[in-house]
Amino acid sequence: MIVSLAGALVLCAQPKQLTIERIALHQFEDGPVLAPTHEFVPGETIYFSCRLTGYKVEKKEDEQHVKLAWQMRVTDPSGMLIEKEKSGRFEDDVLPQDKNWMPKFLSSFVMPPFAPSGIYRIPVKVKDEFGGTEAGAELTFPVRGHEVEPSESLVARNFQFLRAEDDSVGLRTATYHPGDMLWARFDITGYKFGENNRFSVDYGLAVLTAAGQEVFSRPVAASESAESFYPQRYVPGMLSLSLDRNVPKASYTLLVTVRDQTGSQIWESRQAFQVE
């Protein structure tokens, strides 16, 4: 800004404005800056960095100091925190040769193992305690998780019969042979949470003939209980059944029973398979 005073020309410098120069994500600390389109996955550790300019330097005798405070949050697509808010302070000496120095703060966080797909957000706030100014910015990033449709009540979704435990694709036709191992995979959701997002579920199986007669049962095949800061949205379920070499070749039904111990819910599913 140029101001004329009694024929004299006086230059008045604009006050510095605290600015977040760059916020970025990395796959490892001080690694290359990732593109905004880079997809992260559940369970991955993500590294965050933020550079600042426009801060005020406090001069005291022959020393110069900078004093900044920062806070950051990470939220899922619904706006829920995936972990507790993080904050910190940055106090350091500034040397004369550091006139172009940009303070940087670093942090890291872990994506929840069962995080849903979508766009996640990192809102950042910074305060210059010497200059009395504040700045904010927000970074977004995509996450590609396992798709499990939410439910208000207990249900098992994405049921698949498998040929082997590690198969990534389910069988088109659930056909087995005597002596085979039958595998089934599904996702449990819609259970209720207690304090600290604690849940408790179990599930069992039974095999029925075409006439509805029960020929095998395992009331509790597996159970899982846990608690966490971020609620676990689903529980992966897996069942296995060794078919006897003398099992009659016929049509059968796999009855899966899921129980929500916290919410006092029960859900059943009947899935047909064939032994040839």
C-alpha cells in the first residue's frame, strides 16, 4: 500500500498472514507427496505433513522465536472421527539465515481395519500465538474398503460358498463331493454396541436334508468380542465343514445362525448346496 504524506512517499508493508502452504499425505514418513487420487486401504498407516508460512517472529534481544499451535482431525465419510483429535505446539528458535524457513509438523494415523469406502477428511487448524492469527485447511482422500451394506438390525451379508478357505471368489454353483471340505464366508453387521463401542457376536451352523431333518449341528462355531474408539462396522464370518466320504449324494441346506449377545438379536439364513 502506498500513502502520500506531505509530499513524502512512505511504504507500509502489509502484515503477514499465517498460511498453510501445503498439506499432504505420504506412504512413509518424509516420503513423496501422494496424488489426491491415491486410494488407501483399511489397516494402512498414513503419514501427514503440513508446512506453514506467514508466521510472526518474536524478537528478544539477539534471539528470534516462533510459537505455533496446531490441531488435526480425521473423519470418515459420515463425519465420524476415526481416532482421537491430535494437537501439538511448535516452539523453536529462528536463525537469521532461516528467513525462508517454513515450519512443518508431521503426524500419522492408522485407517481402521474395517473402514468403509468413501472420501475421508482431515481438517487442520493452526494458530500463531505471537501474531494472534489463525489459519485452516482441509485435505480429502479416498479409501477403498470391503463393501458391506449397513443394516439397522442383525444380518449376515455377502454370503459365499467357497472351494478353499483363501478363495477370493465364491462358487457360482455350490456343488461338492463326498470327502470335500465345504467353506462358507459372510459378513455380520447390524449388531448393537455397548460402552466403548463394544460388541459381542457368535454364530453356528446346522446341515438339513431336503426334508428338513437335521443331520449335523455346531451351535457355536465361532465368536468374537471387541471394543475400539472407532466402531467396527462388520465382523467377517467363516465356516468350514468336512463332508464324510460316505455322505449320501443329495441336496442339503446349510443353516447359519448368528447371535448378537449385546443387542439380544438372532438372525438365521438358509443356503442350499449339493453333494454329487
